[in-house]
Amino acid sequence: FQSHEEDDRKVRRREKNRVAAQRSRKKQTQKADKLHEEYESLEQENTSLKREIGKLTDEMKHLSEVLKDHEKICPLLHCTMNFVTVPRPDALTSCLPR
């Protein structure tokens, strides 16, 4: 009778252990899946940010060129008194893009 009880206890313990192992493997798989999804999301975000950096760099180069070209013709920059007097409104508007 005692041997039969021990056998039942072993069977229950093995079944309990089997279920726990399945739960553990499922939890590990879910964790790995979640990490993989997060990785994919971060990769997409990184790609998008790199694209944005490229666009902003191009825009900065363009605006630097526009400023450099404007500095050559801007009457305010060529005025010897531009730090002493307040520029006339018409001088300011002549510098603004039309």
C-alpha cells in the first residue's frame, strides 16, 4: 500500500514538474518574442532618425549656402555704421526674400 502511495506521489510530482517546465518554457518564449519585437521597433525608429538626420543635414547645408550668398549682397553687413545706428526699415526690407 505504501509503495502504491509513493508511486502516485511520484506521478503527481512528475506531472506537476512537467507543467511547471512547460510554463517556464512558454514564459521564456514570450519574453524572447517581446524582446525581438522591441528590437525591431527600435531598428525602425533608428532608421527613421537617421533619415531625418540626413534631411536636416542637407537643409542645414542649403541654408548655410543661402546665408553665405546673402552675406555677399546684404547692405546691412556692408554698412560701416551698422553697430552704431539703427538700420532704416527700407534697408531691412531690401535684405528680406521676396
